[in-house]
Amino acid sequence: MLIKKLLAIAVVLLISLVAVTGDSASLASDSGNEAISRLMARAMADGLIAGGVVLVGNRRDVLYETAFGKESSLPEALPVTVDTIFDLASLTKVVATTPAVMKLAEEGRLSLVDPLSKWFPEFVGQGKDDVLVVNLLTHTSGLDDTSLSAAHPLQSAIDNAACQKLKGEPGYRFRYADINFILLAELVHRVSGMTLDRFTAAAFYAPLGMDQTAFNPDVRLYGRCAATLDQAGRPLVGRVQDPVAAQLGGVAGHAGLFSTAGDLARFCRMLLNGGSLDGQRVLAERTVDQMTVPYFSRGGKVARGLGWDMASPYSSPRGSGFSEYSFGHTGYSGGSIWIDPQSGTYVIFLSVRLDYRHTHAFNKLRSELSTLVADELVPEGGQHLAAGPREPASFR
């Protein structure tokens, strides 16, 4: 164990940091860069991760980007680079499924207050008339995850959701459940006639220049993919880690998307710029506002955007330095995104996660990284960026 720790620290000492200063903000000091390196070195020494990428940016530029460690725990593993492709796990919910649903709502092809029974005849007569599309997006549907049949996984997911007894009144009980986004992906299919992978590629990834983002990466890209761990603890490369997403063929609303930190940075910049990037508009500004303002449950104790997290038991990447208007999400495989529209900045953390038992330690790592980044981000002139609060948008 001591040898592994020493090797992990040695790897970090060899890392070259890349910092690019933007027009509106930059990392405050070289000490901030060094602090991020120390944080990552400690995470590798503690066996939490084998490597990863940290990328920090604002509305216009990448401010800081570094890769560290290796693509797996195997001795022969290649070093992680800034172009390494990662399994995004539940980041799929906010980089694929949520914007797809919001795009269809923006176009008037569905409404967020549509009852599920409008699009899923399987729900008719099942006592779930009050479950709306928005309840799926905010994990307030009252639905819980269930097992899927091997023969007909998607239809069994729908049928099981339709038949189960709701756990609480829709809109009030918050319970994070993948079934919500499995249903949303099928909703995209039923409304648009396109599967989620095809819809998101056409609507978002192609126009945004996110050419490294896709479900089921081509086998020729496996050499660039960071490993996850399968259910037996063995390295898994280029194929989705989530077993339910694997049952669904690698394309699912809750998991299955693969991407790089650079592509995710383009997605974050699009959101910070109100739905457009480099002259390409993929969402209306009003749609982005509606998606990223708080919707409360549990008597106001939990705040979620539509798809996005804001203040909940899962919002460790918020840290202690981002504003109350910030939002983000995590992925089981080791990734997270946190975006602050008030400061106009974001932090992306993609990692080769090794430890899935000590969730508190992993959440602490995410929190410490965001806190460090928020403390170090200052605009030219030395004062933190600020913007006025945004008013919540209605569902209409």
C-alpha cells in the first residue's frame, strides 16, 4: 500500500499544468494550481481514483485544465490525457436527457405539465394521473427503481413503473431514481420518433462541436477510454458501467453517455451563454432559465432544477464557494459538473474511480475541489464576479 501511495504521488509530480486565462476570470495564483495538484495526489494516494481530468472555465474560455494519473489501476495502463473519454454515468441525465426533453417542450411538441398517461398508455387506469413530466425531471414522481426483465428490458421498466404503488404524492416526495430518466428517454423517442442517442447528436452534439460525445463509443476509440469497474471489480473499457443501461443496449436516459472534459466544457459554456455557443443556438435562453432555477420539495429542504441538482443530499460538488444559484450533477463512475451562472464559471471533474465504498470520502473530494476552485477564481481587477438573481420560470 505504501508503494502504491508513493507511486501515485510521483505520477502527480510529473504532471504538467495547463492554465489558460480568459477575459473575465482566471485562477488567482500558482498556489491554487498547486493546491489542486495536491488534492488529486492525495486522492490517488488514498486509493479513491487512479487518475482524471480537472477543467475550469467561464463563458468564454478554459481557465485551467490538467490531466493526471492513469486510465485504470492496471500497471500497464496509459496516462490520462485531456482528450481521454470517460463514461459519464448519471451525467447522462443532464447532458442528454434533460436538454432533449426541454428542447421538445420549447418546440411545443410536449408540455412539462403533461400527465405521463398522455404519452404512455401503459399508465392509463393505474392511479397515476397526477404524475407529470416535470415530476420525472425533479425526481418527485413517487416512482422507485425496479428490476428489468432480460427478454424485454425497456417494456418491463415501463410496465413495472405503471403498476407499482406511488411512494408519496407526486411533487412533494423527493427520491432520486433512475426510472424517472429511463421513462424520459422513452418519452423523447415517442414524441420525436428518434432514439435518445440520435436526437441528442443532431440537436446538441453536432451543432456544438461536441464530436467526442456519444453513446456506445466506437471500438476504435477504446484505447482513449478511461476504465470503470464491472460488478466483479474488473476494468471495463468503452462499454457502459451501469448494468441497467447495459441491459437497455447502452442507450438510456439515466446513464450511457461517454465524453471528454473538453466537450463538456462546450456544453457548460452553452448553458452559461443562455443556450448558444459560437453562433449556434441549441436552446432558447428562456428554456435554459426554466431548466436551471430551483424547484423545491420536501417542504423546501431540497432544491432541484429540471434534471439538475442545486441543494440536495447529492450536491457535494457545490462545495462552499459557489452561489445559491449554482447547479450541477454527479456521476457514479466518478464525474461531476458544477456551474455558477452568478460568477459565470464552472468546474468539471472526470475521474477513474476505484473506491465505490467510501462515498463520504469521494463526496468530500468533490466538495473540496469546488471550494478550492471557487476560492481561486477571480476576475481581472481582483473582485469576484457577480450577477443579479434570476426569477424562476413557469412551466408554461
